[in-house]
Amino acid sequence: MPVRVTYVLRALVPSLDSLFPARDSLASALCQNAAGLVCHQYGYRRDPLRLRGDGERLFIDTDLAFRAKLGVVGGARVASCGYAPELMRRAGVSMSTALYWRRDWRIGARDTRLAATLRDQCTVTALGVDATNTLQKIVDRQLALFAAQADSIIPQVADFRPLADSLWRSFLEPTALDSLSSLWLTLEPEAVRVTPFVGTGVNITTTMVLYARPRVVAGGKPFVRPRPLPALALGTAPSEFVVPVSVELPFVEMARRATLLLTEETRSQSVRVDSVFVRGAGDTVFVDLAVSGALRGRLELTSRPRWDANARELRLDDLDWTLQSRGALSRVKATLAAPLVALAVRRATSGGRIPLGAQLDAARAELLAKLNGTLGPGVVMGSSVREVQITGVATTLTGVVVRAVLTGQSGVWIQ
């Protein structure tokens, strides 16, 4: 089951803003001596950070307006650029970094590249010196400090373990499909894979693929052995999830209900039904009757279950005696006839029409319940099932099984 995860890049802005204040100044101790000059003051204001993703890389850009006061070392004369009546000087700064999955389920940053461009010169006319190179070094150093801090803070902010662990634990928990808690959907997750990060403008995306074995089981709530979230591993992802679901009609339950009906129905007949046993072989259901009275022994009927696509029901509407049982009945005077048994069996199976379509609907609804909703602050999950396709009807040692495939899409938005 691929879950496409969209990380909205603006979620990183508050943390990055704290590293690169919108307004700041550098004291003289942070300025560099160059060409006989010392920077006494450097102030700037910047535009909002612009974040975008492209491929594996995250780009962070902004524009600065700056000004500076410069003086001769050991002297008192001071000159400036960017102070009134002059306009503040302009600069552009940018960094890009490659995003990757760390083993601790966080976004890592590496191969960081920096670029700072002073678009306007800072010519200190009073001293006759061009201080642009001095200020370039200051801006470069400020950008390098920001980049180093950003590479450290991105993994702290972009932690995917809570999301992956939440999905894993929700898949582990069985879900009741009926009000009596007699049918359960179990997903039995086995592994998780993730795809590399891909930048798509204002977002970065990845896909978490959960591998599971979904099935519907009858009876009490299944026991699930707790298992921790597996280690992170890279993989590939399809565009849609394909969830095979098997819905089973247990033979034991069918036989129990048929026995209750037939023992009561034949209590005063010459041939009485004492018990019913139902089994399957290949594509055929066998109904064995233990009888007493005028005829003692076993009788058998057969049926080939089929799926009625229009009614969305499993049908057992061709139930009939085997040749051997028909011959046994013809040798005794008995009121037990195939229509009577067939009627009881059909009544035991909702008239020979077993509405497993409703159970498939319940499986679909519960799957969507697991894959929709708010997972945490700023984390929303949305999913849809596009199609429920019946792939086959078969018998097993324990019941009749309808196999279906649920196809759809699932996504998470982190913003």
C-alpha cells in the first residue's frame, strides 16, 4: 500500500527564520580587516525566505538590503555606504542542499552549495576605497553559518518516524466489520519501504509503501503479536494501492445453522436429519447429512458456489443430491427430499444468497477509516478506493472464499 507523503516546505520556514533573522547587524568584532579598513557596523534587512524543491535538492533564496560604516584602522575617520541619503545596497543569497533519508526516519541534508552576490558596489567615497570585497566576505561568512545551522536543524524538524509508526500501529490493530464483532479485518503488516525525496516546487514528496497481508476472519478478535516499526529501507512504489481481501463463509457456521433448521424440520418425518457437515473440494461444496429413522447413514448434496455480480452475493442455488444419495432415497418411502434440504440450507445461508458484498463494503469502509483523518498537528491523511473487483470464488478446508481486490490512492500532507 503506497502512501504518498507531501511535505509542504513552508513548514520549515519558522525554524529557518530563527537561524537567519529578518533584521540583524554585525558588531565590529565580527568584521574583517581588509585593505587597511575595518568594518565598524554592518546592518541588513532581508525579504522572506523562498523555499522550493527541484529533484532531490532543496533551494533557499532571499534578497538583502544592507549598509555599512567603515573606518581606517587606528584612525577616527568614518565613511559609509547605504545610509541616507543613499539607498541601501542590494545582495542576493541562496543555498541548496540535497535531501536524503536518514536511518532514523528523518530528512538529512548534504552536499550544500552556497552563493552570495552583491548586486551593488559599496564605494566609500570619503576614503576613496571600494569596500565591496570586504562586505562580500562578511555576507559569505553569514551565509555559511546559516547553511551549517540549516543542515543541522532540518533533521530535527522533519522527523517522519511518528508518521510511519502511527501507520504501522494502525495496520497492526484488527478492526471489527460488524456490530457483533464476529468478523474482523486484519492487515498484518510485514515491511515498510520509502522512496527518495523529490522536490516539486513548493513541496517535497516521498512515498511510504506498507507491505501487508489483509484478510477477513470470523470469530473472536484475532490475537496480534506486537511488532515494532521495521528499519527504514529504500524501495519503489506503484501509483495506486492494490489490497487483496479474502472474505470467508465458514463451513462450521453454515453447518451449525443448517443442523438447527433441519433437525427441527424433520423431527416428525420418517427420515430424520441428526446433523449436517459441510466441506469443500475444488470448486464444489458438499453438504453431508447424518440421517436416522427409515434410512440410516449419510446422504450428500453438492453445489457450485458462484458470485452474482449484480446482486453482489455469493449464490448456492444449484444444491442437489448426488447420484448415490438419490438412489438411497428411492429405496425407502421417505418425505425427505432435496427441495426440503435445499430449503433448509438456503435458509441457513440467507436463502442461498450470502450477502458478502456487504462485508466487502465494510472492509472498504474500515480500510478508508484507517487511511483518512488527522494523524497529528499539521499532518492530514486522505485516501479513496477507486474500485472493488471480485477476482474469484473458491473453497478451502474451512469455508467458501470470495477473493476481491481494492484499488485506490492514499496520501499524507504535512504542513
